[in-house]
Amino acid sequence: MKCKAETEKLKACTGYFSTRSVYRKLFAGFRKKYESLGRFGGSVTLMDVTAEEREQLGGFLQRDYAAKERITVSAGLMEKALASSRFAGLSWEEILEAYFGETLTVKKELIREAKEEQNRFFEEVLAHCPQGAGREWLGSVLREQSGGWQLITRLYAESPGKLMEILRNVTDAIDQLPAFDSESGGTAELLAVFAAKVTGNPHSFDEGTAQEKLLMIFLESHFGEKDTDMLSPSEYRTKLLGRAGILRDELSNDVLVYGIRAWKRNGMLHEGIEGFLKNREPVKLSLRTIMDLSAVRGQGTDQKNPVYVMENPAVFAVFTESHPKCAAICGGGQIRLAVMMLMDALRYSSVFYYSGDYDPEGLQIAQRLKQRYGDGLRLWNYSEKLYEKYLSPVVLTDARLKKLENIYLKDLDVVKGAMLRRKRAAYQEAMIEVYQKKVPMIT
């Protein structure tokens, strides 16, 4: 069953082609090819194409057909054009079915023979797979025709031999994931090093490759969480790999934190983080460090320690200097993966107090965090009085104000209303004195 985004993309795609007459001719030809081949393939030749239709065709296929009276379009060119378009991710089969409003048909005898040959191929693939998580996953996909089934069958149509190698590499990779290796103690590996160990090629699981796509499908099914709205696709990919013990970008993704204690996977106290705590200094933790931790908590002794999360580094610095017994996190103006993973590790022993800028983007961050952590997060220093007192001269554009339409959290209603009236922002840096005041929750 397609998600809403995929459904909308398919609707936009068919809408695009339906308004351009040349594609009815082209798609009718490929539908006939599908009937005889049992797959999307072959070539279609168009005759008597008008100047307008040549322009329509050239726009999508990125070819100049202005002087062509006879135009031949291959399935390969169609696939290439689709992959580089805004409709990438869809298949021509599902586009054609949506365009014509009916299921594609194939000659029954050809279907039967092709299906038998395909089944024999997959039986052979599974027969050569060693027992393990990789074989179990692949068997499930083939049996239930779920997960990566569509991608696998597309690759099979292109080259069964190449697909066999791809599936062997993917199942081997699944079996060798550090997260499944009890002897490694959960030690993470760099993606390139892991890829080279499994396949001999450090780039075999680079983003966009078929092997990477299938591996990510497995990781999504095994480690996936419903938090994609908080992360970019790239960060979500990094998180899934991290949960499997694979490091994609372990150093540049980091978070500034103060006043925490942490334990490593072997149960030992993390002496480096403990040193910063004793010296009452903030420390920047890389994603790699966070992934190697088994437990994290604030320095307080309460059952639910308060941890203060703020958007601005300067405010973070002032707050931690004014409240040396606190535990605090600096979001740096955005919720990067390292920030979220640290908060996820702290959520079971802490209650968060979040404070950010008074602008549409700041309210969006506050709302998303509240959605994610629920009663475990309290919005802090959000009031109309503070907004009016620290109002800046920065005028919010209509485009930025429009973002407020998506702010529906009741706790932010008053601030949202004031922002719509005044059309100006207020920033944490101007509110330094507020963060220097005594905070009752810190003992």
C-alpha cells in the first residue's frame, strides 16, 4: 500500500503526462511492448509527430527532436529520464497503469514461462545463501513479494546475472552487520571499510546503488522508527546505518552538551565525558561517540533529571555558566541527528525543557520536539510577554509567516498569534538576562 507522498507523486506524474498529447501515443506503444515482453522494455517509434509534440517529448527526455519526423524512443532512455526527473522513485509500470486506469496485461503463456524461470532463479539464489538473517530476509521478500520485491524484479528484468551478485552481496552484508556480531561488542565500522570487507569494493554500498537501496530496505524493516519528519532523508539513512553498527558520517555530525554522565557499551563509565563534567566544561560529542554509549543521564540526582535544550550557542554558554549544576544541550539552530540521538538516550532518565527563537522556524522545531517527546518535554520561556519585550527589528516575510499555518500546538497558540500580528521575530541572544535567572528545577 502506497504512502501519501508516493500517491501524490504518482498523481502529479499522470497529471503531467495527461496534458501532453504525445505521451498517449508513446505510452500506447510501450503498453503493447509490455504485452509481448512481459516487462517494460523494447523501443517505440512515433510517426507524424507535430512540432508541439516533438517539443513535449524533448522536454522530458532531454533530447532535441525539432527536426525529427520519425522518433524512436527506447525503454532505457525512458528509465534514464524518469530517474533524473521529479518523479524518480516511481516505475514505468505503475505510471502506465495509473495513466490508462487499468492493469497492464501480458500474454498468458509468456507470463507462465517467465514466472517459472524467475522462480527457478530465486530458488537457486536462496540455495546458495548461507543460513542467517540475510537469507531469512530475502526469503521473506520473495515469499511475500514485499519490501524490495519491486526493485528486485526490476533488476532481474535488466540482468539476472548481475542481480545474483547484488543479492549475494546484500545478504552477506546483512549477516556481517556489527550490530549482529556479539564478538565485536557492538563496535561500529566505517561504511567504506565494511563494504570493502564484505564485497572487496569500498563503494559497493554508496548511496544510490542497488545494493545500498536493498540494504536500506532491510535496515528500515529491522531498525526503522517513525521519526522521519524530524530528520532529513540523509540523516535518517545515517541513523539506520548507525543502529546497525555502520558509521557513515561519524565526525561532522555532532552536538554540544554540558553536565551529563555516560556509560559505554561494556558498562564502564565514559571517563572522557566524566572529565568534562568534573571540570564543569561543555563537550562536543560526535555521532560516533554517541552511538557507542549504552546509557546517558544528567548530572542531577532526581529520578527525572531536567535537561535544558536551547537553540543558540551563546545562550547555551551563558546558561551553563550561570547554572553549573545543570544538564544542557545546544541544538545549534537545527535538530541534527546527533542532537536527536543524544535526546533519545536521555529521554528515559530526564525531562526536557526546550527553549528556542521566536520565529516560524523556531516554533516548528519546538512543535516537532514536543510531538516526539510528548510529556517528556516542556516548552520553556515561551510567552507573549517575553516575545513583546524582546521584539527584534527583523520583519518576517510572507513566505516565513506562511509556515505558521502548520503550527497547531496549543502551547504555542498565544505566541503564534502575536507573531502573526506583529510580523517580527525575537531571538534568544537578546534574552540573555532571562537565562541567567535562577531556575527552580536545578538543585
